[in-house]
Amino acid sequence: MPPKQCPECGRFLRNDYVTALANGPAPCPRCGTELTAAAVDAADSAEGVAAGASVRPADATVEVDVAEAEAPSVRPPDAEPVADVLSGWDPDGYTPQSLDDLRAADRTPQMAAAGAAAGALAGLVFLPGRRSKGVLLGGLAGALAGVAAARLAPPQN
């Protein structure tokens, strides 16, 4: 069920405002027209009947009144825009880094190479009978461990 509206300007009225109209008339928040509970209920029921009776045959022509087509919006006005909605969110003394600085501080290639070298050496030592296979598997495992360590380690400033 849609909320009740002002019969003059069409503004949607809050439920607590409509229930307060039972105590006495009050001005509309938008147009200032004195509203009563009976007037709001009558306008609401008249709109419901009109909406239900608007079924027409498919071949019927419809004439639109220009004043009706250019009716003002019933949407309440938006809040005032705020210049910077994120101001005050950063901790004191924090300065954001540029993307180039972050890319320069990325240690992933160096850690992957170091991990691959250490893994290849470990594969050479621990698989003496199969040196090529040990170097290959150890280097691959070391490179993956280096990449994981670079991604999990906190950035250094």
C-alpha cells in the first residue's frame, strides 16, 4: 500500500505525520496547505478508485492534458551535496602513496627469484640421484613460496 499524499502538491506524507492529523489539522511540509485526516483519507481513496477505473480498451485513443503531463515531482528534495565525503577517514599523518611508488616497492620478482634459487639448491642436495628433476621441482616450489611470501608480507616503507 503506497503512503498517503498531500491532495494539493502530491508530496508523500510520513506515517507519524498522518496519524498526528487525528489530533488536529497541520500544514503540508511542502506547500503549507492545512491538511486534515479526513481530507488526506478522501484524497487517498479517490486516487485508488481512479487508478482502478483506468482500464481502457486497447484501441481507445488517449488525450493527455499538458498541465497534467508537466506535474511537479513528488520526490522530496535531496540532501545538500558534501564537498568531500571521505574527509576524516584516514588516520592522522597518513599520506597515500602513488601507484608508481607502490609498483616500485613490489618485491615479488626478487622474492620469487630468491625462492627459486634456494629451492633449486635444496633439490640438488636432497635428491642426489635425480639432480635435474630435483633442481626443477625445488626451483618451482621455491618460486611459488617466494611469490606467496611476497604477497603475504606487509609492505616495507
